[in-house]
Amino acid sequence: MNELDMTGGGRDAGELDALRDLRADIPPMDQSVRNDIRANLFTLTDDAPMPKRAPRARKERRAVLPIAAAVLLTVGIGVGVAVVRDTGGASSGVQSGTDPRVGPHKWIYTRSLFASGGSMSTWYKGVNPSALSRQEDWRRVDGEGKAFYNRSGKLSFFWTTAGVSHKGRATLIYAGGGPLYSFANYDRLPTDTEALLHRLTTDRYRNQVGPTNPVDAFDRVEDMLQDPLPPRLAKALYRVLHRIPGVVVRPRLTDAAGRRGDGFSFTDGGDRKTVIIDPVSFRLMGTSEDAVTDFRNAGDLVRKGTLLERSAVIECKIVNKAGQR
């Protein structure tokens, strides 16, 4: 594959503490929060879906309170192997364009495939690209909720609003607020390449530590691509990706569904993250993560060549409520 460098108390408490240790920069878990997590997880124990990938420490510099780690246990669902026809990269149709003024109480529905075969305790051994699991999930447009069908066919929710009851369900609390970019401001982002690059590389979270660097910019683009973006913004992100210092263009990469698109990769300490974009619709087709050299993360050794994650976005669109397809 050609690559073009375009540089421009007790067992339950211990288990929750282990999750907290994945993020060494977060404050200690409050006991009341711990109890809320336990109550929610116990209601899902028999039916909880497998995570699409194992939670691992990331190099983010935003403060996220510890309950966010626990939700990773239950986001995603593996329900068997699916076969998707290769579209050759043209007109993949994986996402639908939307009006940037879409209502905050609508939901983003995503149907995806993920390479499975890994586990939370041995995430560093990677996944099996031949074993595909299907996942459906819903995210509220304003970022205040997530939902998925568990193995019993029941729609389960997690909420992200601090201080709101939401019928006793556990709450995710983000100390620095929600995402930097969302449907609340997509229509205000520039689509000119230079202006957009400047925003991506200089904008800051209010609790950010240190300056914005290239890995931050790449992560921000990847986060936005998870949404059914306005077409002009999707096109602008496709054009700006190779301008982020350190990003490598990898033409004709295949996603987990076997479709070909343009890959854009960023390597940080041996950990290579890739987004694959349809060069016609400029929509996200899939993602991958692999080790290009040996590296350590949270004390675990990841060997060179290990595939840590591989996905394909089959459908992504705005719906009126969670559970609607």
C-alpha cells in the first residue's frame, strides 16, 4: 500500500477502581457516583452487549469524570457476522446529509460493523478482522444521551446531563462540557481549508491543559466524522485532513465491510489511528487502529502489527427518537 506523507470497598469497588485507573488524570470516584454506576450495571449484567472495543487510556487532556469509563462496558452490541457487498468506494451511501439546524432532541442513529474477538482484559492482543459484529446505537443530537438495544431486546439508555435524574439511570458527567464541535455550531465552522485548519489547530476546550497539537486536531476531525455532517463541512474536512501535520494519506484502503476509500492516518507513539472516507460523498466509511511499532499503554505492551480496531459505518442518519431506524 502506497503512503504519501502530506506533512503540512470490596470486589465491586475494586472493579470500578480498575476502570478509573485507565485514566490516571481524573479525580477520585465519589462513593455516590460509584453506587449509581453499580446499580445501573447490575440491571444490565445478563443482557449487556459486548463493547465494540476495549476501553484504554487515551492521550486526551480534557477532564472526564470516572463514570464515563463505566459506560464503555455497555456501549455497543455484537450480534453475529454480517456480509456487506463491496461498493468499490464510490457512492457508499453510509451517511445522510442533514440540516445543521437539526433539533437538539433528535437522535443520531448509527449502524456499524466492528472486528471482534478481543476482550477488555487482553485488549492489547487485538481483534480478529474476520470476525465481524454488528452494532446499532443512538446518540442524542445535543449530546445528552446514548441508547442501544441490549441482548434481551430492551432499549437501554445512558445520559450525560449532570444533576438530572433521568428516572434513576446513571449519568455521564463531562467536567469540560460536551464536544467542542457539534450540530450546535457546525453551521458556524468555516469551510475554507485554511480557515478550518486554523480552527482545528487552535480552538481549545475550556479545561484543556497545554496547547492544541496535531493529534488533537486529528481526533477532532474523527469525532465530527461520526455525525451525518452537512455536505459542505464533510467535504471541507476531507480536504483539510492531509494538511494536519503528521497525517499520512493512504489511498484505496478497505474498511471492515470490504469497501475501498481514502485513508488518513496519524501515528502517535506507535499507535496508528486511521479514518477511511468516501472520496465521492466525503462521508466516513470506517476506522481502524493498529500498532506500527511496539508501544505501551496503561502498562500493557502492544506488539507491532497488532490490529486494535477496525470498523465500517453502514448507515448514519438523524431520527426522531431513540430506537427508530
